Amino acid sequence: MNSTNISNIIYLSSKKGVKLNAHQLTLLSKQLQRKDMKLNKISVAKILYGFRTQSDKPEHMKKILKVLTQKISGDSYMLLDGQGVGNSLYGLQNMTGESTE
């Protein structure tokens, strides 16, 4: 499984209004943590967009957000374009600012 597969699972579940369960989110988080997992800005934006329907599982979403933060921190290639920023903010609108992630 690569980052495109993971981002598509999260993105498309959100588009269809399907909420992933805790086990599924944990598996996706573990896949993202792999050292050989490479992310691109499209995958990151799609994953963040997918957060919009997963807001009732904040502890699992925080794990994914933490992994994303660690993977892209300091990577200038990960600068999102306007659509990527918009999709990301749309997905994050239900998250609170209470966590460091």
C-alpha cells in the first residue's frame, strides 16, 4: 500500500460520507508511519480533506495528523497550491486547536 492508496481511501470515504472505524484508521496510520512511505502534496491534501467526516474519532485522526506533520516538516516540496490549501482547510474545519498536531 502506498500513499496514493491511503489518501484515496480517506478522501473517497469522506466524499461518500463513510466513516472509517478506529481499527481502519489505526491501520492507515501505521502504514503512513513506515519509513519507506513517501508522501506528495496531493496525497497530503486528500488525506486532510478526508478529515471532514472523521471528526468523531479525534484520537485516531490526531495520530494520522502527527505522522503527516513529522513526514512533511521542513520539506519545501510539500508547499501546497491554492486548491491543496483549500481542500486541507475544508477537511480540518471540524478539528479543534486544542492539540499540538
